[in-house]
Amino acid sequence: MDAGEWLGEYEKVLSLVRLRAEDCDEAILDHHLPFLERLDAVEGSSVALYDLRARRYRFLTSSFRFLGGYPRNEALVEGPDYFFRLMHAPDLSFVLETIARTFRFLFALPAGERKDYKLSFEFRIRAASGGLVRILQQVVALELDKRGNIWLVLIANDLAPRGSLDAEPERRLVNVRTGAWFLFPPAERVNERAGERRSLSKRELEVLGLVASGLASKEIADSLFISVATVNNHRQRILEKLGTRSSAEAVRYAAALGLV
């Protein structure tokens, strides 16, 4: 998929949840803003607070120091689209895909688990000087609305550790409570969902589907006419290929990707 198609997917995913003003307590926002303003005075990360209901930034750092200055008011009005225009063209599809896939995954989780994950990914963006800089962006769901939908998203941007600007960007989704992580392969050249399907064999997909149905290894073995040991081997390979640490996490990840 090209950048235009991923932009459509990004917009589609963010519109999946309808947030209502009456479910979003503005007093919570008032609690966070003074802290973010103090944080902005400290050298280090540039931060933003994004409102998924209003689809705009509610706070944006006064200066992206590593960009050498930018029109803050313009970025506040335009939202993420402003920064999408500054991104290195080959990275834009990667960024849109990363955000879309992550939020589709988070929306599929129980409400009580949606704040447990941190997304980290890199991309290249054009600074005021005209040169490219490599940015590490970290994203967490900061607040949910009264119905458990993701409402406020906290974003922190830093210069990525020194490395080649030619290297492909990377991404990772981490459960900050358990340490479990999901590794997104970098910069696929083809539809990544198809790639994920190819990475799991037909038998592994069958096993994963039966795990998702709640069957134990013995029941799966009986259903597929294979040994329990073979089932357990398949389950281990599934965890390795999907970059998860438990069958429950593998099922959730695969469901978010449309594999089961």
C-alpha cells in the first residue's frame, strides 16, 4: 500500500470509535496541562497531547529543538498532517501504517488494558535547516473516556540514538506492565498483513485459530489428528514468529492483524 492508501486506513481506524463530549472529563485535561507546560521548560523531549475526540493537539511543545524551529500555531491548527508533510517521503507510509495498526490493536483490547502499552518507532523528518534528522517517537494512551475509549494520547519525541540516516526505521509495541512486546517488521514492501499470513504456516494458523476458540493442546491435537508435542511445537513457533510471550497475547495480536 502506498502513503495515500495508508492515510485512508489511518483515518478509518481513528474513526472506529465515536467519542462523546459528555464522556470526556475536561477536568482531567486541566490536571495534565500544567505539568506538560512545566515539562516543556526542561531541555529534552518535545511533547504533545492529542485529543482523539476533537482530532487535534491539546498541547504542543513550544519548540521542537531538534527541528530548529517551526510555526507552532500552524501545527496546532493542522494537527498531525503538518508533521506528515515534513516527513521523509519513504517513511510516511511506515508511520501511517504503524499508527493505524497500533490503534486497531489497542481498540481490540479490553478497556482495562488499553493504557498498558507504549509504542516506540523511528522516522526521518526535515528540519528547518533543510537537512534530515532521525526522530524516536513514543506514544501512550494517557486517558480513557468514561466508556473506556482511548481519549488523550501522550506523544514524546527525541532525537534517535546516533546512527545512519539511511537505515530503515524500526518500531515496537511494549506492554509496560508485563514487559511483553510485539515486534513490527520494518518497512514492508508489500501489504504487511499478507506478509504476516505468509510468516505463519497453514498448520500454525489452524492451531492459532483453535487456541483462539479456547481449546487446550490435547483438544487441538485430537481435532487435527496430531500429537500434543507437535501442537506445543507449533504454539512455540507461533509465539516466536509473532514476537509474543503468551498464547493470549498471540491471539490478540493475530486478531488485530486479521489472521484469525
